Amino acid sequence: MKAAVYDRNGPPDVFRYDDVPDPPLHSGGVVVQVAAVSIEGGDVLNRAGGALTGDPHIVGYQCAGYVREIGADVKNLHEGDAVVCVMASGSHAELVSVPELACWRVPDGLSIEEAACVPIPFGTADDCLFEFGRLQSGESALVQAGASGVGLAAIQLAKRAGAVVFATASKDDKLARLHDLGVDHGINYTTSDFVHEVRRLTEGRGVDVVVDSVGGHVLAGSLQCLAYRGRCVTVGNAGREQGERYDLSTLMGGNQSISGVFLGAEIATDRVQGMIAAHLSDVAKGDLKVVVDRTFPLSDAAAAHAYLESRQAFGRVLLIP
């Protein structure tokens, strides 16, 4: 099969498009012919500095396609089924081998490209807001990096839950598009101090929940945006700042909290399995929206990663084998 591979960490140009062996079929899993790869923020970070588990390494943990082979112990999938699947690595390829438990059928009415964008962003956003952020109707939520995959999902889920939604983005035109998805108060972090703006817009109170996928100094600011008993959920390091230290003693006076979220730790639980299936159904029905910014051929993975890193994208960037 063909895959976008690399032998060392680094910038996007470490990718090369090459022939590699087909992945093996396991008894409890399936081999999927990949039709669309959603590039996740973690894919970019892993390419830049993550562990190389293959030689050469194939990065990527979310894609959609069609079941080509079925292991002897698989019970609920059949050859030809359209599925979206997650994996520790390997999505940037023509074929992936994944356990049955890491696959969800693509509902009728949902395109394979849209399906490729759902499990990780919507599942992560759901966990941040509700499982760990404990967001309730009538509360307020700040979504950092609102135009990202997790950001777009979190905005829609928070609004649907009856929250007042704040979001940050780097451009006014992005904020205008975010308003159409449910943002009540958009903040351009390149022209405004987002902490000051959140405090101003809430008359000094702050927000009940913050979803922060950026980390670094932005996370420090997110903590300053919390209301009394506010909950900050950190779910990434898109800003790539290393060694940032936080004075968490400041949280005590306001009975505030900070939690870290990693969806992968609970991906096999009944709770997350059902939650992701429900999100796929809701996107298929039009109750939630997937926004695809643009697509690239798999052979152009370097250009796709560079585009995502440029922070120009609004929504998902896809690779098509």
C-alpha cells in the first residue's frame, strides 16, 4: 500500500509518499480501505516530536473508509461496511488495521468525509464539557481556539446544552462564522486581551467552564477567566509551549478546578462508545455540523500539515488516498 511516512520527527517536509507493507489482519479486528483521513492536532504534534512506533512511521489516529477484510472473531461488521475508526497511529495510509471496538458504522445520510471528522473531536469536546466540566444549562463556557476541530464541536454542544458560549479565534471573519454555529461572544485574541474581555463581558464574574486545547500561556489565562467554582479542562498543547508552570494555589480561593482530558483512555467504555455513535447520528441528521476547510491528496501530506500549522484553517483538513 501507499502511505505518508517519515523516519524522523520534524517539520512537514519530513513526510515522503512511499510503498509500505499492508497492515496485518487480526482475529478481533478489520482491515479498512481508507477513504478520508481527518488530520488531528495530535497528528501534527506527533509528527513534530512524538514517538516513532514504526520503521518507517505512519502517523495519524482517525480516518474513515470501507471494511476490506474481517478477522475470525469479528461479530458485528461485514465486508463493505462504511466505518469511521480510531487508532494509536497509522491513519495516513491507504489501509489500516484496527480492532472492531475502534470502529463505528457510518449512518445513512452521512458522507465518508464527514464521518472521518467526528469521533475524536466531538467525543473530546463532549468529555471536556460534560463528563469533566460538568456544564449545566444556564451556565457559561469559554472555548479556546474555537475554529479548531474540538473547538467547533464544543461550541455546538455547549450551545445545544443551553450554555452561554464564548470563543476565541485569530480573525474576525472566523468569529463571524463561529456566531452562526452558536457563539454568543467572540473574542479576537490577536487584537484583545481575552482575559480582560471575558471579565468585561461577564461583569467581572468569569465563566463556569473553559475548554483549553492550546496550553502554555493561554492556559494560564484560561484559569484567570474562571468564575467562582469554575472548571477549566485542558486537552492539548496546540501552542507547543514547553515547561510552562502554573500557580494552582490561586484556584483555592474561588473553589475552582483544573482537569486534564484524554479521550483515548476511555474509548473502549460503553459510555464513550455510545456517545460517539450518538454524535455520528446527530451529524447525519443535521443536528450537529462538521466543517471541512479543504482536502489534500494523501501524497501531499506535507502540504496539508503545513496548512494546518499555518492556523488558516476553519474546521477540518482532510487527506484523501
